[in-house]
Amino acid sequence: MGKKAKTEIIVGMGTCGITAGASGIYALAGELAKAKGLDIKLSSTSCIGMCHSEVLVDVVVDGFARVTYGNVTTASVEEIINSHAAENVPVIKYALAQMPSYGKAYDDIPVFSQLPYMNKQERVVLSNCGFIDPLSIEDYISHGGYEAVKKVIATGDPKAAIEIIKASGLRGRGGAGFPTGLKWEFCNKAQSDIKYIICNADEGDPGAFMDRSVLEGDPHAIIEGMLIGGYSIGANYGYVYCRAEYPLAISNLKVAIAAAHERGFLGDSVLNSGFKFNIKIKEGAGAFVCGEETALIASIEGLRGMPRAKPPFPAQKGLWGKPTVINNVETLANVPRIIVKGAEWFSSFGTEKSKGTKVFALAGKINRGGLIEIPMGITLREIIYDIGGGIPNDKAFKAVQTGGPSGGCLTTAMLDTPVDYESIAKAGSIVGSGGMIVLDEDNCMVNIAKFFLEFTQSESCGKCTPCRIGTKRLYEILERITNGKGRKGDLELLEALSEDIRAASLCGLGQTAPNPVLSTLRNFREEYAAHIEEKRCPAAVCKPLITFTIKEDTCTGCMACARACPVNAITGEKKKPHFIAPELCIKCGSCFDACKFKAVLKK
């Protein structure tokens, strides 16, 4: 990390950290150190992936290991400054882990790589995230940054890098999984005076934050990956298409682009080689459909973001009619590592057809949520239980949603499925861009399907009838079922309509929109039947199908439920059983939450 002060304090200032209060911790750490007259360097880093432990603060005393503290508060940071920063005595009760590679190890603090959350991960794309200052090009260079582009340009052969990427087996990490080297090769062979390379950072899946974290934490890796791709295909211009809802990612990328220009890595003659390459940022308006490559191209061109039919593919006719390669953030971040360490190194991870690692955003009903990077081929069970620590409050696992709105729900019976493109597809879902949402016994699968359909139908661009109208009709049927108005034949109608939408929609949004419906119908058909035939929601989620009652022999008459009820639907004397008037109950659940004796039943 360059020349260090005697003591360095590093605060995790990714979006997750800032949301948890890192800005205040950063300011307070500086004030406390100044008040004690400490010779420290105060700096920041990005998300290391341990979002469940934010705010994260690292302390490095010269000659000793880097210690990471988790769930840091205004109270604990003062202890950390007074003890560790001032006296080199770590505060064990707050310490999560240490990295001995930074120096002499401390007793009683686990090694970072051996934490349950980390010991099955393999950090390639995330190797710098949480360890370097994303605003410092010197930090990136000191960790091997820009060595890959130097190596590629030194060959003088644009096809050399393509052959390495092809040999590595790298597939696009944006969802489709198309071989990256082949895409580059197609564009390299296309004849044109102008070509483009685009980084697709229009991450829009609910619960997904992989691309955002990489852009925030290692922006120079994206620049370097685009440089290598641009040189390989003969492109002099690059665009990063990033949704405007990612202000920190955009800000960090702007700083990185400016620094790369100053150091000669971007401009009219990259590294004095004669190779011209410049990057512009296009801020998207948050349309999910613009993650589809032809809609993204239209948006950059200033048109409404709507897909077009393929072929021709962008590699032949893309941005402004010129050959264009589009890779997502994670794909490009892999490229410099592969060039430096070799195709064989990268292909040593993963499976026969799914090489390398994959970054996932692990979220939902999980004890240790965050950003993870695993070698392709480990199982869902290992991710959810070994890395994620299982389900909170000893609840039962029900399903995991992979692939976002385009994916499906995988059940307990599928927990031993290897996580790779082929195995997840065979199980009835997709790897997608990397969203992974864990669901427990309290989730209603019909409601989950409705949630994703509401998202996709609202995000449909409206260009083709099957998607525009079909997803709306699917949502309406699901809404009717969750409102207790399901009819005989609804399930068959859902299936038939889903197949029609899949077959006839123009782009991937419509073609995959029915997947959450079809996968939940396939794996949780009995829940749909309960909603329709019994007018009952087994998970007690769908409000019109919920009934609240009070168990007389458990009720103590404490009156907490009556005080919490906003419509005075609960009656009863103090220290005697209470009752809920069903005709007055609005099913808000306030009584259920207020009762400490579990006397209020929800079913």
C-alpha cells in the first residue's frame, strides 16, 4: 500500500459501510487520534464483502498484522484508538480477523482467510476490494495494476490476448455466459474504421450489488480490462454504462479515469505505444431493460432504451452501427488477472465447462450476508450454510432465488447442486449476474413470484406485445390469487401464458420473465393450491388470507395487544383473556408483534 505512517487506520467506505455509519466513524477516528496526538495515517477502502459486519475498521501498526474490527460503533472506535492505535494492544472482543502477511501476527485473533465466511472463497475479481484505496492509482499499481496492459501492448499483437482469454475459458459474467474470447475474436475480425468496447454496469436485479462494489472498490481493474479488450479488438473508444443510482461507483470511476490519463494509461498514445484509447461514462436512468445489450446501445445513442432483434449482433453492428464488444463489470475485472497469471491458472478453478470464480451478492434470510467470490462448482449448501452461516433464528430454509427476475427458486432438495452454469440451469434456474436471495419458512412463494412479476412488468420497455401485455396478465393472476380470489384453472393459465411469453418475446427480459412463476409452480405447487382452494396462505404472508386470533389459555391480559391495535379491534379486561373482532381487524399485525407471550396466533 505504499509507504505507511507508523500507524494506519483504514475505514471501509463502500456504500454498505457508509449506510451503516462509516462516515461518522471515519470523522470520529480522526478526531480521537488528533486529540491523543497520535502519528497516524487515516485512509479509506471499499467493501471487503463482509456487509453483515459493517462498519469495518482496520488498524495496521508498522511491523504487525493488519487487524479488521467489525460492527464498529462510536463507543468501540474510541477503545480501538486508545488501545490498538495508541498502545499496539488489539481489542480482542471487537477483532474479527488479522492478515499476517502485513507483519507479525497477534495472539488470539483468527487469520482472515480462515474465517468461515472466507475460507471457501477464492478472491480473483475481489482481490483488491477492501484492501486498497480505490482513489489511489499508486495503490493499484503497487498491487500489480496495469502490468497486464503493459504485457499485452508489448506483444504488438492484438490477437495474443484474445488467445489467452479463449484458453482461460472465461465466460461472460453478465448472465448469458457466452465465451468472452470468442466475442472478442468476432469483433477483431469485423472490418471497420471505428470499433467500441462497452462496460455494462447497468446492474438492476433486486438484491444484486456485485458490479457496484467492484466499481467502487477497484475501478482501475475495469479501466485496465477495457484497455486490454480495446487493444485486442481494435477499438479506440470505450464507454462505461452505469446507472445513475450508483453515485459512489461513478465518482470513484471518474477519479480513476482522470488518474489513468495523468499517468499515460489512457489518451492518444497509451504508454507511448501509439495506441489511442479513451473512456467515457454514460449514466443510465435506471431502466432494467437497458441491461440488455441492444437496449443499452440505443440508450448511449440518445434513443429510448429498447431492444432490437438479433442478428446482426453488436460484434458486427453495434454502437452507431460499428462493431462493438459489450462485457459486464465482473468479466472485465477478470481480464487483467488472467493476462498476468495465465490462462491455466484461471482455468484451474471451477468445472470443466464453467471455469474460474463467480461473484455473488448473498442476501435475504441469511446470517452472514454480503459479497462473496467462490470457485465455480461448490454447492449451494456450502454457500448458504458454510459461508453464509445458515438461516437466522433457527428458521427452516425454504428456497434460494438465483438469477434475479430472470431466474428461479431452488429448494431444499437442490442444496447439493454445484453452482455452475450447466448445473443451475438443469435444476431450473440460472446463475445470472450473481444475485442470490435466501428465503425461509416465513416466505410465501406465490408472493415471491408476484414480487418479481411486478418488477419485470413495470420494467418492460413495451416494444413487444408478449412482454408488455403478457407480464401484466401474469401479474394480475398472481395478485388475484394472493388476494384470495384465485379460480380453478388459474395454475394451468399461468403455465400456458408463461410459455407463450417465453416463446414470443423479443429480448431476454420477456423471455425469462416467467421463470420465477414457472419455478415456484414446479416446486411449490401446493402453496398455490392452498391459496386457491383453501383461501389460505401457508406462510401467513398474504394479508387478505391471514386470520389473527388470541389463544385464551396463553393470554395474560397484559393489554399490550389492545394498546397496539390501531382500530380498537381487541377487547378484554385487564389480566383476563382478550379477543379480536374479525370484522374490525385490518390484519396489520401490530398485536402479533406486541405480544410477548405468543398468545396472538397468525394463520
